[in-house]
Amino acid sequence: MNYANRMKALKPSDIREVMKQIAANPGTISFAGGLPDPALFPGEAMRRATDKVLRERPEAALQYGLTLGYVPLREKIAALMGREGVAAGVDNIAITTGSQQAISLSALLFLNGGELILTENPSYLGALTAFKTFEADYIGVDSDEVGMKPEDLEAKLKAHPEAKLIYVIPNFQNPTGRTWSLERRKALVELAVRYDRVILEDNAYGEVRFEGARIPSVKSLDPGKHVVHMGSFSKVLSPGLRVGWICAHEDFIKKYELVKYGCDLQPAELAQMQVNGFLEENDFDAHLETIKGVYKRRRDLMLATMKQAFPGEARYDKPEGGMFIWVELPASMDTRAMLPEAIKRGVAYIPGEAFYPLEDRKNAIRLNFSTMADDKIVEGVQRLGALIKERL
Amino acid sequence: MNYANRMKALKPSDIREVMKQIAANPGTISFAGGLPDPALFPGEAMRRATDKVLRERPEAALQYGLTLGYVPLREKIAALMGREGVAAGVDNIAITTGSQQAISLSALLFLNGGELILTENPSYLGALTAFKTFEADYIGVDSDEVGMKPEDLEAKLKAHPEAKLIYVIPNFQNPTGRTWSLERRKALVELAVRYDRVILEDNAYGEVRFEGARIPSVKSLDPGKHVVHMGSFSKVLSPGLRVGWICAHEDFIKKYELVKYGCDLQPAELAQMQVNGFLEENDFDAHLETIKGVYKRRRDLMLATMKQAFPGEARYDKPEGGMFIWVELPASMDTRAMLPEAIKRGVAYIPGEAFYPLEDRKNAIRLNFSTMADDKIVEGVQRLGALIKERL
């Protein structure tokens, strides 16, 4: 018997393959993953919050619950959306199994097989994989330091009426670390309204801004039903709980409820009560400040080391938040071909090629600065810089 | 902009609608849900297991993990499969977000839009909804007290080469409570092999057998790649943790990994470690005996009260496990039309019609016996019996 047709397009992700190589070489200094630093997880506070839930409300925490999620947590998330300039209520929030599920549910809700998604170029590999899982194809839109270029976006909207969704990561994008300007956000919404498409705003990194002023979210510019905002506690609390959310017009949320029910009935009740308890009993902002302080220091250290160790031809920006620095090397470089030697020398990264699935661009690398300790960052960047210089 | 075509076929489930009416009438004696009794959740043992995990391994428990799931838990599940007569290893197990996700991932893996699933008739509403979510259609196969009738199954396999999956609940089926005979299980596998189709064996209730001998699972009869077994901790430990599993040929598991990754990256790490810790530190079998003792008593009480309170025309079996009794009333009865009056009198059930989406059979009801206390069972069945007699 044959598998579904979609299976032909699915293969193990490049990132997971690199991770396996790293796992086979313990001691590797890895700038490859997109993991938060586990030393920053609030383990003890989460233990206390969990203990309280399981002492006081075990019957509720271990029982079935609502498909859209635990109401007190949805209330807190609605309030958090205020920081993004969005006036949301409980009926605008659906809890998801991490923001990856927010992406896959959106594909189910909006796309028929063969329809299209417009993405930044490059874009997040996990999202591209999610779209493929639902037989949707994607087309990259030319993007620079401040977002998609409106002229190219408009040209592609015109050329592809079947491109129903526009997927963007406006804050500290994965993989580039770049942040959209307000002007570009406005242009994006204006085009989505004019051409009647829906924007998926992936804000997984939004709370990890350690420099500069917050820019209004794309959702805050939505005149009604043109933006679906996706958030997550994975980068700021714990990815192992798998608690993310969708914030959207109430009509959309009612539809998300139907697809969520078909996929996995409901989010985990206990995990939601754990996050809810943590938020009630702790100072979330103080926790965020701790994370941001560490990540800012590591970004600065990585950039300072790169300045010394990388060749002058390497181009990169200074991200104002998030977890990644994107490096463009001369066009002649093939960073995938270089990776085995890098791992042999004890340092790993993700070849930029992985984020350009439709093109043949081999000269970029994505460096993660959130996971490694300070001394490892210095050592790893120096090793990598030496290797790049040799290969130039 | 239009939603995906699949949305036309999705509507809120009948069960959820009945649940809302019940919620609006607190004090209702509800035989409607399919919930385990929360008083039987091992709250304190789960609290201790969780506390240990978050004290000893917070960095692992709150971090990202493997798409197929936490290896020590997969090992334990592989061992549990031995009870079902299946020799499984870690590579045969994928953890899912409850067994509902095992169903939806199976639809993604095997079915293109418009392809078919053969189901028992009646069958589990949540599965039917999951299939619809992936644009698959289903056809009921004539079923009796001991499973699908092989002649009708074969006729439908012949007539529908696009029916790639056969979905069955061989133990204490939802909604009928019925269990397949070994002979019927063998005939099912034989037909699946002969016509090259895949069986989805949903065993959510398998461990809740309180009477009679265990019958070998359908998976145990699989000569190779024709049965996907789906299990869950929802009925025997906690549905609020959302931990289920797939047990299948290693080739299938590698494909499930790809669709799981696209849907939500991975199962929740902490929830898996909680279940794993619970299984390590507690006597799971003793816990099962406690559950089964209570449910058996309630089944017996419900049947004894039905014998007195229901009219002689009502037909029902004695399930050997699970949570449900299925009642067939004379063909003239319309149990959906009767429901508002039942709720007015303080008792609720699910009209059988909900489990026959393709037909016009209005005369059955599903009664759940796992949730209500003994005195409520007696009171509720008496009220319902009186109402049915009035309506006859």
C-alpha cells in the first residue's frame, strides 16, 4: 500500500541531521540548535507551581479539558497581548501544542493541497516543513534587513492568487535575527488587506528583546481578519511543556477549535495549569530580564569574537534580540561542504542553505548564541573563524 | 478569503454540544461523557513523581526532546505491548499527544483527500471527526456483537480500492462496549493482508478489562506491516497529560516521525517524564485493579438498575470492560428528540445517532458508567427509564 502523496515531499530536516552528528561527537561546541539555555529554566519555581496544582486541584489537572484551552491561562495570554498593542479577550485565544502546532493548524484551516504560502527568504525551516506536511507549497519573497520588500511581495501576490497565507517572523527572525521596521509592517498589512490574504505572524522570539524599543506587532495593525498572531512560552519559559498560542479574530478561533479537536482533542490540562501557576506566583518580567541579560552578554561576546576571528569578507548584523546571528560569506563558499570539517574541529552550525530550500545559496551560516557558555562561545567562534579563513 | 475546503465538512461535535447543555444545568446526572472518574486519578503519586523529575532533572524535563518521544518511556511502552502479544522495541514506538493524535497522524501518513476509511458501524465520533479534518471519508461496515462481519468487510474492500485504512476498536468499543472475538480479529487481518490495506487498531480501553480473558490484539496477528496499534494512558492514568502512543513496524514509525515533526515538533518532555516516573515508582497493575474494581461495580449497578427501570423492549449487552453500555430502543424512538426533556429531568446521555453519521438511526443511546457515583447511577437510570417508558 502507498503512503499519502505528501510523504514524497517530506524528509528529515537538515537541522535534525546536524544534531545527530553533534550527538555522535560529544564535546562539540554547538551553535547549531535553536535551544534556550536550560540553565535559565525556572526549574524550582515550576516545581513549586506544579506541586501546588497537583496538591490543590489534581482532579482538574489530570482530567480532560476544553479544546481551546484552560480559561485562566487564556486570560493571562490575552493580557500579555496588550504588550503587543493588541486588545484581546479569552475568545481571541487558542492554546496550541507549541507554536509549531499554531503553524500546522493554520495550514489545515486555510490551505487546500497545492495552495501557496509566501515566506521571507530565508525563513524558519520548521514552518516550511509544517507547510509541506499539509501539501502546501511556499515561495520566498525578497527580504532585507527590515523585512519583506513590498514591491516583491506585491508582485508575488498578483502573480499567485492561490497564495492565501503570508508567513512572517517580524522579531529577531529565525534564521537571520532581523527585525521588521514599523513601516514594512504597515506595508505588509496594507497589501494583505488589498489582496485579501491572511498574515501568519510568528512571534516566538518577541519577548527576547534585549535592546531597542518594542515595535508594534503586525497583529496590532490588523483592521479585522487579516492577521493571525502566534506566540509561545518555549523560548521564555520552557519548550518541554509545549504551550503556545494563537491570537486571532473570534471567528477564526472558532474554526481553529474544529481543526484542533480533530488533531489532538485539546492541549494538555496539567501543562497549562503549570504555566498558569508559574505566571500567578512569579514575576514573569523579572524572569525575562534574567534571560535577556544572559543572551545579550552572549550576543556581545559572540560579535566581539567574530570581529577578531572572522575574515573581513564575512557580513553580519547585530540582532536586537532572539537567539541567532546570520553570517553571509563570499558567494564562493559552501558552508554545508565545510560542516564535516567544522564538526571534526569541535564546532557546529547550521548551513544557511537549509533555510533557502528553493534556491542554491550555499554561502551563509546560522549561529546560535543562546546555548553555549561564554568560554565556549569564544573558543568556538575562534575555531570557526580559522576554518573559514583557510577555506576562503 | 476562503477557508480550506475541509472546513465545510467540520462542525462542532454532538458530544461537545450535549456537554455544553449539561454545563448549563449543574447537578445533571451525566452518562454522556467518556471521562474517567477523576477520583481515581493517582494525584498524590503523580505529584511525587513530578516533584522528583523537577528536582533531579529540570533541565531535561523543560527542554526540547526527540520527535518520537522520551526513550525510557518508549521502552516501558514497548514492554507493555508484550501484554498484547506484541514483541516491540523502542523503534516500534512513537509517543503521541493522546491517541487522538495517533489517529490524525495516521490520516496524514496514509490518506490523500477523498480516500476512504472503513469503520465499524457505529464508531467513535472523535475518530470520524479526525478523518474528516484530513478530508478523508469513511464508510461503515456492518458489525455485530463480536466485530465487523467479514463478508461485508470484504465486499467493501472490493468495492472501494481507495479505502486504504480500516479503523477498529476491538476492546470495549466506543460507543457499543463490545469486544471482537479472536476469530473475527483473524479474519480482519487476513482480509487486510489479502487486499493490502492497513488496520488502525485503537486500543484506548484495552487495559480496562474487568471480566473475562484478554484476547490477543489485532497487532499480535500482524504478519508485518498491516496493523498500526494505538494506545493511551488517558483512560488508565490521566487524559490531562495527553500521552498516547503508536506501536507499528519500524518503517512506519520513521514516517510517523516526519508527520509528527510537521504537526507539533515533539511530545511534551515533562509530561512523558511524569508518566515514566509514575510507572517507575508505582505499581501500575495495582492501580489498574483499583480502577477496574470501581468500574465493574458501576457497570453491575447500572445493569441491575436498567433491568428494573428500563422497558422490556430495550436491548443491551454486558460489556466486559471499558466505560460504556449501548442501548437500542424500538426503532420508533428518537433519542435526540428526547434529550432536552431528559436534561430537564436531570439526566443526560449521548444519542446514538451521533455515532452513525451516515445513517438515519435514531433509536440508540450511549450510557457511560465510569464517571457517576453509585447513588447517581441508580437515580439517573431510574429517571431515564421512566422517561423512555413514557415515550414508548
